[in-house]
Amino acid sequence: MSERRIDAVAKATGAAKYTADVVLEGMTFAAVKRSDYPSALIEDIDISVAKEIEGVLGVFTSKDLPGGANLYGRRVFDVPILAEERVRRVGDPIAAVVATSREIAEAAAELIDVTYKELPVVATARDAIKPGAPLIHEKPWEYKGAVVTPEMGINIQSIDTHGSREAAEAALRGAAHIIDETYITPGDHQGYIEPQACIADYHPDGSLNVWNTNKSPYRLRDVLSAVFSLDPKKVEIMPTVLGGDFGGKGSPGDAPLCTALSILVGKPVKMVLRYSEDLLSTDGRHASEIRVRLGVDKDGKLVGGIFEALLDGGSYAGFKPVNTVNLHGIVDAAIAYRVPEFFVESKIVYTNNQPKGHMRAPGSPQAAFAFESALDELGRRSGIGAIKIRELNLLSNGDANPYGTVWLENRGKEVLSLALSQPRTQEAPKGWLYGEGIAIYARSMAAVPKTSLRLRKGENGKVIAEVPIPENGAGGQTVVREMIRSGLGIDSDKIEVKQVSTSLLPTDAGVGGSRVSLGVTVAVANAIKLWKEMPADQELVEVTTSEGSDGPSGAYSAQLARVAVDPATGQLKVLEIVSAVDVAEIVNPKAHQMQIDGGTVMGYGFAVMEDLLEDGGQPWALSMGEFKLPNVADIPKLTTALLRGGKGVGPNNIKAVGELANCPTGAAIANAVEDATGARIRKLPVKAEAIYWAMKEGVSK
Amino acid sequence: MKINFSLNGKETELDVDPMAVALDVVRGLSLTGTKEGCGVGVCGACTIMVNGSPVSSCICLVGTLADKDVWTIEGIAEKMPELIDSFVEEEGMQCGICTPGQIVAAAAIESVGASNAEEIKKYMAGNLCRCTGYQTILSAVEDHLAVN
Amino acid sequence: MQSTEFMIPTSVSEALDNISREDAIFLGGGTSTALLYKTRMIEPSRVVWLGKVSELKGISTSATTVRIGSTTTMAEIAANREIARLFPGVSAAAGVIGNARVRAMATMGGALAHADPRQDLPPALIAVGATVSVNSSSGSREIPLKEFYEGFLETVLSPDELVTEVSIPIRSNQRSSYLRYTPTSEGDYPTVGSGTSLIFGPDGKTIEAATAVLCGVGTVPILADEAARILIGSSGDDTTLQRAAEAVRNAVDPQDDERGTADYKREMASVFTYRSLKSCLNS
């Protein structure tokens, strides 16, 4: 049985300290003047009025930045701390004010007068790759960390491919039935409730302390050291509690700007984004346009597929952390299936929209919507059936996925049948149409991230675990406590788990990729082993684990959406989402369940309401009044069925769960809408209006 | 301008700009359990209780609190420990940024007399949570109402 | 930054004296004002907060009229049993606005004066014949709510005029309803909202007077007069309801936005007028 989470009381009483709650002696406050235009040259920045405001300590533009450093990023350094001669999106930071209060800083920032010369706008990914399209960056291949070459074409951030296009085309030519459709998803935001915030405190001796809404403290330390040529040993990222993340808080955010300002004014500088700025200036989910071609033989077996994704990366590539500067969820689109010839291309392009980064299972919600919708359509159109086509083609044990990898086990068919076996409990309102839709998602679990931690003797027999990870809500620190409790056989109240700053532990890969538990469990298991062998006079054990791999294993989920549609309006009511989830051992059942429920609700939001409303280079959803997130009255009944007994990885025999539940939801709902109405919706979010017109046109009934 | 009100059960006089929002004022008093989220009265992270009703402190001008009975999470936690227990026991939280607002909203639920599951949902719909999927929060509120 | 003078009058006459200064504004619950003020969209030199003017607060019912004081909150309107019994549409509208916190803070007078055409309350109130009472230092006047709105965020009020109350006549044989359509999220502004009322003749069957009002489909609440005309004299049979609902399409003037295209809103205005009328008949 799991005991209550480690951070529960502090969070419930308001005592937990988040970045915005930190107060330092002599702290000053920053606010930013942001671009009003998606694409323009900056002809003049007039700071004369702003800097005379009482309480303003300084107004800074790019030419003031210390050491001339300006570009930063997670892999590609293409994001300017402050715009130089040009802005590439609405919200690009142009100048920053430091003042004695946040209100003064904000008011002064509004008084900065920028003269722009408007440039043509590239508003969509499709427009970005048209011959002769305006170049968002003149020579993107020259940026540090860039993975593009001039030969790839214009406005490219990255292209990732897998498989052979020719072989896939040949296979499709021989297919008995094919589907060829295009699916569209919008730009989205992680929707964490805590806006991004930072405090930088630079000292004359070259040392720097940073509090930042950031889940990867060691990577942040390295970025700041690189940008400002600081000694990494003197850059200390301080512990904080994170108010939600979902991928959005892996980027350096405003830490480079805050650091620059602290160097410039010689005082601690705090900058807390207003939520409207956060919607405008952070790194949400890529909008996608994905053409899917799939073919089956006369027996319903997949023979080949071509999956071409065009993704809107926005104005900068710098927020994608992985080596490919791409989204692995896209190239993993068919990972649950046996597809003899599968070609996938994931092309991410620059536009004048908000830069996009990683959001809960990067690329997978888009890819799963496209692939699982197309497969469903192929099943229905060919007469094979939407369920049958999945049963025929899901991997069995011992089968290789399109990468040639064979996982320890494949339980896609089992989660499918488990989802379908859950009894229906919700009735459609009288007069409404009822339908069901299914979608499946799988993700690989092989990489074990590096981390480190220390166990230390405390007073009265206490064990103190010092960890490098911030608690983002997923419960990583509680997992540490649970392992120590069972591993050492001591009570929870004798265990303290605390995050320490970056100088106090050697390394960590950061929270993310559904692998926190895995990396942590490896390190804790090692530490417990050392602790048990520790001589009595020794005070502590410290372990550092390197990147490794295990398995390879994978985890599956199947979601069954049960929906009702009002035939007079097209209004969609999702009555229930059943999630059948492939699990091995579960370290903390309650936290595990919340990952499924929270993920499903996030998938539901992506499916039916979330949209940054990017149009013409302007995001129109700039407050939570317009950028809607699901509330408790909106959501369907959530039902979970666990498929236990799986073969997991790591010392605790676990499977990833954090990114399993939010990926299949969009397709499950769209598939259910066709089942109910005959109308096929290929664009998220699924809107009542789209269903209404599609029903009127009698699409594909 | 001097504003008098009761804050967490204590008579309080503040010399503040009456046009400041209550969120900034209480946080300025080190009551940082009240969180700034959306800033436009939608998300509920900044919920405080005023005369028994839930209020968005981010769009509440502090001048309008004159002579009122104001509670923040810090006061609620002392006054209603059983409500805190309900959220802790049910684990009605993950990242925790919305949690004080959820709890203060739950503390003020009597203002609308919500009791059954549908009424609770309608009332709590103003408090967004991006982590939990709401099930444990609902359990905590239901648990609290069942006990009281 | 200039500071704003914050006045706390305790009577209507004191409030009217306070407002005399140019660029002074009245403040009710303050939800909209706070948002506009903190984003520096408005910078009044003085605000006149009405929270201590007790004569503006509360709901009273006589044999002929229900009076709602202008600083009565949405939550208070929604919780009032007499209003729920007599004007279920008004009760429903007040109970769905925004969220529980907005309903606890926002005042009726503030909402009416704000004049956002997506608001739920105006169509519900107009449908049942509400009249707005307005005071200023130069006198008072009564304005039928249906004549109160001039345009997007614009009313007929002059800056020194104060909404003191809304009165709704109690009519026997009246049935009313308000329905909103929020297909994306419960907490959203409505794509369309429909307030309707039907007054039946002495036989209890023949419709003698009808009103259909919509929000979200124009710059002001829209009265569908042709729909009303079609209903009068009928018994509210289904064919007539459908004809009336059809007529709504021509009355509304919606715009494309994220809550729907103009074409869709026109269709939904018709559907929800029909449903609102049905709801009147079934109440």
C-alpha cells in the first residue's frame, strides 16, 4: 500500500515554495517589451520615456547584453535573448525594464516605443516551404547546434525520416485497399497553471544563483554557463517546486534574460510572466498537417504505409532538446504495428508563429491522431472493420516493429480487448446519436537516463535522500521515499527526500520522457545496496548512474471513447473514456492512476477544445478566457482497466505511464464521432460546428 | 488609503492602494499560498474566501474588501484542518499550484449549498487542474462534505 | 503611475456627488474594472465603489413587480427562490455566468453597464420585460432594457448616470426560459443564448404576447420581433414554434469567431430559440 505523497501537506496548506514565492533581499523586478508584429525589422527603439519613470533602474536592449552574448537554445542556439535587428513573432522580446516593483517595470515597458518596418508574414507551415517564401532565418545552418543544411530547402528546422519511400510506394501499389487522407492538429500550450518565472542573482565574484520554473536544472546550468561564459561550478540552480510542466518547463525560459539583467544591474532580478505572456512566449505543441497513406492486402494485413508530417516549429528551433531537433513521436507513429514497408518523414519548419517545443509525449498526440484515424478509416472503408484491422496488425510477441526492434513483449491486442470488454455505463441523452471509437498507442521504454543522488544519515535514525530532481507533481520524490521505505524497511516518517542545488550533486538528465521513475529507481536501488554495505562510521553514500538501456520494452494503451452527438447542433458529448493500460509493477498506485486520469483529460482537451488560434502570425488565444482547458464539469467519465503482469524494466520492473494516456484520445473521439454520425472529422479540436456541417453534407455515411 | 478588514480571523488595517488587487496584497504579506495563475479570474489558483464566498483575488480590488471577512489558504488550513486532511488523504493534488485555490473553493462551498456530485462539479468547475484529471479532488471535496 | 481616488459613498446621492468629476467611474463587484485597470486599459482618476450603498442591494417582490438592486450579485439572483419561481430564465442565466467566483462578485448593474453582447443575463431579462432605473444628479429615468444597448460595449447611459435597479413586472400566465449553448466548455461564453417568454390569454392556451431575445449573435442583444409575431395567436403548436424559430435566422447578425461561424450561429440561434420556447411550454 502506498502512503500519502511526500509533498501533500506543504502543498495543501500553501506552504510549498514555488519560484514566484521566493523573495530575496534587494530583489528587483523585470518586465519585457514584446513585439507587436509577427515579422518586422526594428527601425528604432525609444526607451527615453521608460527609463525616466520613477523606480526604473534600467532599460536594456540587445546591444546592452553582457559579453555580446545573445543566442541560446536547448540544442540549436537560434533564440535571441533580446531581438536585434528583427522580430520573428508576436511576443519576441525587444527590450527589458528592471525596476523596484513588477508594476513599475510593466508600466515602463509599455512606454518603450518601437518603430517597426513590417515584413511579409509566414503564417503556416505549408506557406513556409512554398518556393520563394520569405526566409524566417537567413542562414539557419550557421547556428550552433543546427542540424539543417542549405540543400534541405527553405525554412527548415529539421527533417527526420525512417524507412524507404520507394519500397513503401511499391507496397502501396500492390495493396488491395488503401487510405490516403490528411489530418490536422493545432498549436497547443502545456497549460500548466503556474506561469514561468525566474530569479537570477549574479554576484561580482562571477557566481550565479538561479531559481527557475525549470525541470532540468543541470541542463539549465550548462546553457547559462555556455551563453555567458561562466564557470559551471559557479552557476547554481536552486531547488524549487514546479507548478506543472508537461514538457513546457524543460526550456531555459527567461533564465538567460534574467541572468543578463542581474549582471547588468548588479542585483537579484525576478521576472514572473503574466499568463498572457506565457501563452505568447513559451514553447507549446507543434501544429501538424499529416498525410497518411496505408494499404492492406485482401486479408486485411498491412502491406505498407507512408506517413508525411509537416510541423509548424514556429519562429525558433531552440526549444527542442533532442539531437534530431525533431519529435520522436512522429517517427514512432506505427510502432505498435507490423508494417512491412513503412516510410515516415517528419519535417519541422520555421514560421512566424510561437516557437514550439516539447509537450507531453512530443509528436505522439499528433501522430496518434493521424495514424489511428487513418487506420480506422481504412478498416471501415475496406469492410475489414475498425477493430478487426487492429487485431490483424498489432504486433504479437516476438514481432519486430517498423524499426526492426523486438520488445520483451507486445500487449497491444490484450489492451485492445480489455478496453472493449469494459461495460457501458453511460446513456446518451434522449434523441442524441451514440457511437464508440478506439485508438491505440505504444511507446518504447529502453533508455535509462543518467542521474545521481545521495543518502545521508540524519538525526534520530533518519535517512535523508538528496536528489537532483525538482518535484513537478508527478511524484518522483515520493517514489524515492517508497523505495527507501521498502528497501531499508524503515517508516516513512524516518525518511526525508529533498532536492538540492546543482553544485551538491554531479548530474541529472531532468524530469521528462516518462522515464523519471526509471532513472530514479536505478539510482535508488544502487544507493540502497551501498547503504546496506556501508561501514558503521560512514555518513553517506552517493551514486551516479550513467545513461543506459534496458529491455527493450514498451508500454501500450488502448482508449475506447463513448460519445453522444446532438443531431440538431453537432454538439459532442464525450460520455466516457475507457483507458486500458499495460503495466508491470506499480510503485505508487495513486500517483500512477493520476497520471492516467490527468493524461486522459489532457488528451480530451487536445481532442475537443485546446487551440492557440494561430492565424495570420498572431495567436488569438491569449488568456485562459480564450485558451480553454477542460474543467471538472466538462470531462467525461474516466474508466481505467489495468492489464497487469507485464514485463517492465529497471530494478522495480516498471512501465512508463505518464505519456500513455494523452496520446490516443483524439483519434478515439474522432473515430467515435464517425461511428455515431457517419461524419469523419480530420481536424482537431473536434468542434460541434464541424460535426454539424459534416453531417449535413452526409460525409462518408 | 487605510483599509480595514478581517484577514484570517484577525482584524487588520492596511495602508494600501485600494486599486491594488487582493492577490498582490496578500502575497505581499507573505501569504504566498494564494497563487497567481491566469490573472483573469478563470483558473481559480488565486481563490480567497470573502464573506463566505469564493473570490478571484487576481481581479478583486482590495478597496472592495473594506470591512469584509477575508480568508486565505493559510487561515483556512488553521481553521479547517479536516478539510486539509481530506485533500492530503485523497491526494487531491500533484504539482500543487492549483491546490490552495481548490481547497479555499471547497471551504466556501456552503455559500452555494452544493451537495450532490453534479452540484459539486458545477461549483468546482471554476477551479482548473492540469495534473490530476480531477478525480482525487472530487473525492476530497466529497469526503469533506460527508464528514461535515 | 497616477493614483486613483477610491470613494466609498453610503448613499445614492453621495455616489452621484462623487461621480461628478470627469473620468470617474462607478465600481460594483469590480471584476471587469479590475481586469481593465490592471492591464492599464482604463486609468480613471476616481472610482466610486457602490458596495456600501445599502439601498442598491437586494431583491424585493411585491404583488406586481420584482425589483433587483443594481449591486445584487449574480449568485444572489441565482439563489433567490422568488426569481426562480417567477422568472426561471433569469435565475438560470445568473447561475451560469462565468464561474462561482465571478457569480459571487459580479453585480447585475455592473454587468448590464458593461454591455458585452455575449452576456447571458440581458436576453433573459429582456424576455420578461425588465426595465432599468437610472439616477443622475439631474434626475432619474426608466429605460426598458431592450432599449438600453447601443452597440458593442455601449449603452445609452451617460457617464454620470447610475443604474439603481431593474424591475420586472409579474404577469399571470407568463412562462419564460433561458438556454445557452456552450459546445466547447461549460465555462465558456455562449455561442448563442436564447431568452424567451410567452404570455397566455385567459384560456391559458392562446399566446397573447411573446418575446424572443438572443445574445452572442450581434453587437447587442437581438430581439426577434418576427418570431414573436408568428407566435402570437397560436397555441404554441410545434409547427408554429418551428416557423418562429426559422424567423430568428433573419433577425440575428452574428460574426465569425472562435465560437462559431456566422452561418453556424444563425442555425444555432434558431435551434435554441425553438428549444427555449419548448422549455417555456413545458414549464
